[in-house]
Amino acid sequence: MARKSKNNKKREPKPAKPAPEVRQAPPEIAAIIDAVMADDRRWFEEHPGVATRQRRAVVGEFWPMDMSNVLYVIVSQVQPGFRLRGPVVRLNARAGRVQ
């Protein structure tokens, strides 16, 4: 026999969470990001068949992240025109965390 619920009240929907704040990069940082992305695009166009690139990081490309611990960047081309960039950071060997 199925149990009957003691509480037949309909549940109220949870209120929507506020959207996270979206911050726009300052114009000088946006120009750096655009230049870095254009350079990555050109590099992959000049190296067809290669899916991954390692290069030096450019200060500002991961704004607003602190770049002081970024050693280099791995750029992966998922498909032409769609690339992922990942910073490779220096770890604090004693603490096992990012410096």
C-alpha cells in the first residue's frame, strides 16, 4: 500500500539566484587579449594539423587573474576557430599550492 503524504501543500519554487557580475576588461587589456588571440589564430593557420601549442604568457591575457605565477600557456585548438587557453602556474613546493 502506498504511503500518503501528511503534507499536501504544493512546494513553492525557489527564488532565482542573482546572475554573477560580469566585468569588462579595460580597453588596454582588451587590446592585449585581442592581439594574443589573433596571434594564436595565425599560429594554428600556419601549422595545420597541429592541435596544441605552448608559448610564453602575455601579461594581461588572463585578466583579472594575477599573472605573477604563470610560467607559460598551453593553447589547444579544438576545431578551427575554437581554441582553449590554459595557464601553467608555478607551485609552492613546500605548501603544495599556487604561489
